[in-house]
Amino acid sequence: MDATSVVAAISGNIATVGYGLAAIGPAIGIGIVVGKTIESIARQPELAGRLQVLMWIGIAFTEALALIGIATYFIFVS
Amino acid sequence: MTDQQPDRPETESTASRPVPADEARAPQQSSGPSSNLVLKSALLWGGLLALAIAVVASVVGGLVAGGVGVVSALIGTAMAVVYLGITAASILLANRFTASDLFVGIFFGIVLGAWLVKFVLFIVVAILLKGQPWVNPQVMFLTMIVGVIGSLVVDVVVVLRSRMPYASDTRLPGGR
């Protein structure tokens, strides 16, 4: 038996899988950021302004990674 | 039917509650959460940074790939800065509904909805721009990365330099 026998094969553009992988991290990150912000505002509504700014910074960093991940489409599918 | 109390004298309910008149005015007096100033400042500085990056990247792109490089650098800068600025803009938009009873739902609906739509648009733009003869993918990709990292640096600097008081959104019974 060949140790490297192929049990599954993909045909088509592998970059689609790359987008899927690039979407997992930001989705989890945004969920955590927004969920924690909701928790915090529910606890201390008077801090809503500060918490919004912190949430915005968190979202910015999370989505930056996603943007770069999706933008690799320009490089790797050329 | 049980909540109607016709035997309560009307003067008592009005005389013992002098506050509601002030409370009713309070939402109109407040100009939204205290984060608005920080977000507006970040948008302003992000725009200035975009101009600077566009100029530098256009020069570099022009030297590397000619006119195609200039166009690619401009598109890359615009994509990076616009897509990062949409978050702050969506928060500013959502903060207009502070007085609403459904503010939390509206806020996260607008912010996360804008986030979702933004990524769909980003993918569509990427597909449309792919393979165009007037686009240099390398120049666009590198410009986009520079724009994204530059925007993050500007955001962090703006937040670090901002002065936000603790308990800034407290609404006291006196209507303040």
C-alpha cells in the first residue's frame, strides 16, 4: 500500500479555502470584542464612550488582519 | 385593568415628580457618547495619513511600474483607508440613536452590519480588480498593507492622546 495515497482531491481554485481560513480568525475576534463590550456596557453604562473607543480599536486590529488576509488574493492568484 | 388607579389624586403624581421635565430635555441636550470626539479625530487624521501615503506610494509605484503603478497605489490606499474608516464612521452614525430605547440593538446592528457589508464589498472589489491590465497587484497589495498598518498606528496614537474622563456618559437625575 502506498503511504501517500490520495483519499481526497480538490479541483479548482485553492484560494477559496484561503479566504475561509482568513475569515475564521476575524469572526472569532469580532465576536469576542463585541460580546465583551456588550457585557461591559451592561455593567457600567456610564463608561459607554470609553468602551466604544476600546471596541473600535479592537475591531480595527481584528479587521486589519482580515483585510490583509483577503488582499493576498491579489498576490497568490496571479 | 389593575394598573389603573383612578383614586390617586392627580396633583400628587405631578407635584412629587419635578424631574421628568428635565429628563425629557436631557437627550436633546446631550451630543451623544463621549467617544464621538475621538472617532472624529481619528477619521480626520486617518484622512491626512491617506493623503500622505497616496503621494508617497504613487511616486514609488510610478517609479516601479509607471502609470499602472500610480493607479494601483491610489486604489490600494483608498481601499485600506476607506475600509478601516468605515468602522469609525459606522460608530458615529450609530451614536446618533443614543436617545432611542433600542440603542444597544441599533448600535451593534449598524456597526456589525457595516462590518459585514464592508467585507462583502471588499471581496467583490478584489474580484473585479483581479486581472485588470491597468492594475499592478504587487504595488496594490503592498500599498494596502502600508495603509492598513498606518491607519492602525494613527488610531492608536489618537486614542492614546485623547483625554476621556471616566464616567463620562453619566446622566444625573438633574438632567445633566
